[in-house]
Amino acid sequence: MITLDLVVVYTDRLEEVRAFYAGLGLEFTGERHGQGPAHHAAVLGSTVLELYPAGERPPTGRLRLGLTLSAGPPCPLPPGRHTLTDPDGRTVAVTVTA
């Protein structure tokens, strides 16, 4: 059995990207490991999504993420399937369940 437990996105628009995903209902915690950069982390089931400033690294390029959310606050979208684009241009396929 293989489980995906970590996705790290590097961005030049850290706060804009965090606000986009937080607007969908993801709850981020600010983190910093040792001398590493401050970043944001959200736990999605058994997977952690981390948003890091790109800094010296290139930003994460083309990537498609899929999220399933429950309808109602904090999710602003009605039930159904939605295709969104985050501030860096990544496609985010969102399924909102009733």
C-alpha cells in the first residue's frame, strides 16, 4: 500500500496562494523548521499540503490539484464540480459534496 502524505508547493506569491486555498476552507498553520523558511501547512486527511516561498528554488510549475470539500461554510462554492485557477496559474479541480 502506498499513501501520499506530503505535497509541497513552492511559490513567489506565498500569501496570495495561502489566501486562495484558505478561502476554500483549508486551515493553515504557520511553521518553520530549524533555519528553514517560514511557510504554511494544512492537514488534509492523511496528507499535508505545505506552501513554501520559492526563494532560491524555482516555483512549482504546472501542477493540477484535486480537492473534495463539503458544502457550507467555510467553503464558498455550491455543490458540484468546479475548475479554479490559483494565483500561480495551477489548475485546481474542486468537487463540493452536499
